[in-house]
Amino acid sequence: MKPTGMIRMAALVVVFAMAAPLQARQEKPDKQEEKAKPAQQQAKEKPQRQDKAHEEQQHPKPQDNSARQQQEAKARQDSQRQQQPSKSARPPQQEAKGQDPQRQQQQSKAVRPPQPQGNGHQEQPRAQQQDRAQRNQQVQANSHEQQQDRSSGRPQRTQQAIARQRAQPALRLSARGGGRISEERFHSNFGREHHFRVGNPVLVGGYSRFQYGGYWFGFVEPWPTGWYYTDDVYIDYVDDGYYMYDPYYPGTRFAISVVL
């Protein structure tokens, strides 16, 4: 070969040798740039993601809110279910608070001790005092009546006789009748000379009656005060009527009728 050709070949080899490192250097930055680009993109995307997360926290999606609301409602229902057994297990006193006031009053009355017994114990002394006062009044009246009988010469009344007379019921009067006593019977059983005792009257046909001398008699006027059914009395015919007289009470009479 010619020397010129050799020199040219050597020069090309040197050029290629020098160009190869340069290309490698150029490729390396390109690769580094390519590698750096994803890192930069990731760095850029990170703040964007953070901003999105912050916005989502401040402005949650409606779907997330509904899910949370459902969860909260379930939690409330669970808590209410847990509280219900505790309410049902409360003592009857707390349940009674919710009842009507009338039921509470009825229950309080049923629980209270029977008051009528206490009132009865209080009324017993009063009744006893009243009975004693009445007895004292009767004794005083009886003693006064006995004194009057002694002073006037009337028969003396015993306490038992006075009590019996006052215990008799009031007479049931009847109208004056037109019955008459025959003259024979009248002269043999009636008049001042014939005394008798009435005894206790009886009810006949709803009216007070007594029997004497074969006749039934009715009371037209009330029994006089101070007279006794045990007194000796007589019947006389005066002023077109029959009257009863008591010798111990002169001037006093009351009308009777003959019942035929």
C-alpha cells in the first residue's frame, strides 16, 4: 500500500476512537434525562394527589356520606337495642311513674292502711259519750218524775217501768168509729167503778188496738204524757163519745173508739 493510504486509515481509526466516547457520553445524559423524567412526574403527581385527598376530606363524596350515615344508624340501633333490656329490667316503681294519676291514686289507696278502722276507734268513744249523756238525761228525768209522783200522791215508778214505757212505739191512731157498747156491758165493765190496765197495745189492720170487756178499742188521740200502760184506768161515755181516764191525772182524758 501507499503511505498516504496508510495515514488516512490511521486518521479514521483515531477519529472513530474519539467519537465513540463522545456518543456514549451523549447517550448517558439522554438516559439520565429519561430516568429523571418519571421521577419529576412522580414528584409533580404527589402534590396533586395530596390536594385531591385534602379536597376529598373537606368535600366527601355523597356515596361515602351515605355509607357513613348507614353505619351511624346501625350503631344507633344497636345502642337502642342494648338499652331496651335495661329499661324493661327497671323496678316496678319506675314503671309506675308512667302510669295514669288515677291508677297511682288507686294503688296508693290500696297500699294505705284501712282508715275506717281508725275512724271507728275514734267514733267509739264519741258514741259511748253520747250513750252516757242520754242515760244520764233519762236518769235525771226519771228521778224528776218520781219526785213529782211522790209529791202528788201518784204511784211511784221504778226505773224498769219507766224504761219499758219509753221503749214502747208510738200509737197508730184510727178515726172515730160509730160503734157502741150495750148498756148491760157498760154497767158491768165500764165507768168510774171499773178500773183495768191496758197493757201493751197491738197492731190490728195497721192500727193500734187493745181489748177489754169483750170489745176492741182504737186510739183516736195520742197517749197522754206521764200515763203508763200499767196504770189503773177506766172508760166512760161523755159528750157523745168514749174517753179513757186515769185517776192519778184528774182533768185529763183522751178519745177512743169501739171497733166492731
